[in-house]
Amino acid sequence: MTFRTTAEVIHCFNRAFIEHDASLLADLIADDCVMEAREPAPDGARYEGRAECLEFCRALADDRTIQFEPEAVVVTGERATVRWRCHFHDGPVDSVRGVSLTLVRDGLIVESLGYSKTTDDASPALRANDGS
């Protein structure tokens, strides 16, 4: 395997979800990888180890009912911040915005934590605090 920069790894990782091509993921996940999904609230599901993380990512990449759209990618050393939007349907309210915080070492993802904005089912106190 050729060493890849953090930017190259993140570009390939994002491409897997944009193109629904799970085959791009196999060489990106480290054996000791940890991932946290944005759901279920409040902490999201946690996946540990290459096999679990790869299975989780492959299921997302293969899901053609969602469209992943990176909005901004910032890479600093081994860390990447990806701001994204995930579309569930075609309507203007049928999407959610979020961010993934990813750590890459030796050309492999060792950690990726996903967070998203809350939907309308957030508690009334949360909605009051955000101006809704």
C-alpha cells in the first residue's frame, strides 16, 4: 500500500458515499478504528474495529435512498473536518446538515465521529434556545 495523505484519504472516503461505491472503503479503515454515527441520540451508535467500521460505512455507501453532499473539507495534519448535508428525499426540508471529525494515521482512518443538527423532534427547550 502506498502512503496517502490525510487529504487523499478523506477525498476517497467522501467519494465512496457520493458515488455509492463501497469498494473504495476497503483500504481506508485501520484495524483499531473507532466510529460514532450521528444516531441514535444522544450519543450515536459506536463501532469499534475494522470489521464493524467497514460494515457500517459500506451500509451507508450502498444506501441509494440518501445523497451525501460534502459542503466543506478542512484538513490540518492528521485531522479532517468535513461539513456535509445528507439528503433523504427531494424536498427542501428532507435533509440534515452535519459534521464529521476524522483522524487519519499512516494513511488510514483511525477515528471518525459524526454529528448533526437536530430535527424538528428536538425538545421544546432546545428549539427555544436556537430561535425556532
